[in-house]
Amino acid sequence: MATKKEVEDGKICALLSYLIIGIIWYFVDDKMKKNQFAKFHTQQSLVLVLFSVIVSILNSILSAIITVIAVVTMGVGSVLMIIPLLISFIPMVFWIMGIVYSLQGKEKELPWIGQYGKKLKI
């Protein structure tokens, strides 16, 4: 758990970690590497990036399957295309949550994926 001083010192890096530039800042700046608050949010952000890539790949596969279903059913299955659209919003919601948590000075894990952030050795 980060101290109040660490939260204040690392808040900008923590916020920017969700915009990728903070991840770079974290790895370049030795002061930020020692800051537990910046480290926590950088770990959460890295897990979120990996999660986003996985969701994107799975969404592409799902979209291809649904497209085949839509062709076979002569367009009736095209209603199912709403599913990949809805799934694609999940990483964005987590991204917004991470930004809000960092601005609030909280070390709160992201739902479903946050637990894996602690396992990253950065």
C-alpha cells in the first residue's frame, strides 16, 4: 500500500500509465520505479493492455463466426453482430475505471483482471 506522499508524487504517472506514455515514464524514471502507487497502476495498465489484445483477437474470431451464421441464415444471424460490439466496450470501461481510481488516489484492482497485475514483476 502506498503512502500519502507516494500517492501524490505518483499520481500523474499513474494516470498517464493508462495512456501508455506513463508506462514508458515508469520504466525510464528511477523515482517512479520506487513509487508503489505508480507501480500499482502501471501493473494494472499492462494487464489491461494484454486483456484488450486478447479481447480484440477473440472478438475478431467471434465476428467471423457470426458473419458465417449471417450468410447461412440469409441475414437473420446478423442480429448477433451486436455481441462483439458490446464485448468491445469492456476494455474501455476498465480503462475509464483505472483512470478514475488513479485520480482518486486509490489502489483498487480492475474487475476480473486486476489480480494478475500483482503477479507482474516490474
